[in-house]
Amino acid sequence: MKSQFTHEPSGGIRHRFVSPDNAITLTMNGAKVSRHPLHTEQICQRKHLTKRMLDFDEIPTPAGADFTSRERAVAEAYFAKVPKPVVVKPTNAGGSEGVTVGVTDLEGFKAAWAYALSEGRTNSNVLVEQFVRGLELRSMVIGDNVTSVVARIQPFVVGDGVASLHKLIDLSNETRRVHYRAMQLPVVVEWGFIKQRGYGPESVPARGEIVYLTAIALPARGALLVDVTSVVSEGIKDLSIRAMKSIPDLEIAGIDVLVEDITDASTASVLEVNTAPSLNLHRYVTHGKPRDVDLDIVEYFHGQYLASGSILS
């Protein structure tokens, strides 16, 4: 197999795989490989379709339902019955755009509904799911293997009984300067979220008290990335592989899993299946061992070329 890469004008890296007889060429932008057929992409782009595929294969997911933009009254009736809090999000959007977490009342639901529709793509539905507490994991699944698992943790500070919350945040940002990627993605403090929990800039958290700074563990908002590949249970890895294989013709994916205990697969629920997962989550972890998952993808295709001489049917 020949493997080449070129830098794209956008600053990304495009890998190109060429079969030994030069008959087959595949390209890869980040983790997105041109081999995935259109229907695979469409299923994963629409969260309600992904959820249905997972449900068919009896893979645990949060309880929920999706509604068209004209079904708000039906969605409100559903919201009245589903256990609170809930998560409201567009079914066709990326990067956690349009997502509202922790909705508990009708006024908040209406605001979350409008936000989901404003951020979703054309003809996006709105997904209403029961909020499931736990630690969010991203499993990188390549073929039949999980090559890396990262825990995404909301940015937080720990009180010392002396410093104000504002000062603790400043100190936290200073410590991030020793990490190149963390410095590029500073903490985006959500004061509205913090104030809902009874804190303000001048509050003095007690010694050992943890104060989370954002509602969602997004790397772009300063989330901490912890490599847990070697300690997460094999059951959770198996669940991640099953989740990927529940989507037709999908070979490489980032699986978002929520767990209460990383050693117990019975506490896990699958949130999303991503066909273009970020490789940087695994390469630039805040804590733990960095993983070169792009090389794992190259090796996967290399092995297929060696095994068959062709990777297309």
C-alpha cells in the first residue's frame, strides 16, 4: 500500500491511500474516509435515525423522542411526562450546537426548543431526551478494535476557602498555559450556568469544594481530556464496537458513551455515533497518554490491502 498525505489550504491534513496495483484510491480528511457511503453519513448526521439504529440492536440509549418543528405542542405534552431534567437538541447539527442540558420547566423547554431549531440544519427535528448523569467518554473505534478512549470532563476549579471564584478561574487558566492545546482552547466560563448553582464571581468556595464552569464538556470550551484507554472496562469497549456496527457500512467512528462507572458496562448509555470524529481529542489529551489514532487508521487500511489486495467489493 502507498500512503501519502498533503496539507490542505484550510490547514488540515489529507491522507491518500493507494492500492498496490494503483486501482483504488481513498482519501481521509481527519478521521473522515471517503469510503463511507452516503446513507451511512445521513444516518449519523441525523441523531434520531442513529438512535433508532441503536435501539434496533438493543444498545442502551437515553429515553427520548424526536419531533418536527411543527410539533411543539406534541413535544410539550411529551416533556410533561418524561422524567426531568431533559436534554433538548437538534437532530441534524454538529459540535453540540443547539444543545440545552438540564431543562426542568416549560419556560425553559420553550427556550431550548427555539435554540435547537435556530442551530439545526434545514428540516432538522428536535430531540428530547432524558438527562443521564455520568462521565462522558469518546471511544475511537476502527474496524473491530477500540484504539483509544478519552474522558471529557467539564472545566472546574477547587475551592481553598480563601480565593474568590474569579481568582480561582484566573489561576486555572494560568496552569493551562503549560499545555499547548489547552492554551489554544481556553475555558469559556458560563456565568449563567454558574449562577444557577448559587455562585458569583466574588463567591469563595469552601476548601475542597468543586465548582464546574460550563454545562457541557466541550473541548472548545476548555474541557479536560483524560486518556482512560487502559482502565475502561472491556464491556464498555465492546459496547462501543457494537454501536458502530449498528450503523450500516460504518468502519471508523467516534462513539460518545455516558457511564456512571468506567469499570461497569451496565452503567453505560450510547449518546452519539460520529463518522468524522476529532483525532485531536486523543492526540492532545490534558492528562494521560497521547494516542496517534490517525496512524491506527492507516494501519487498518494497510492490513486490508495486505489481506485482499483490494478493499472494494
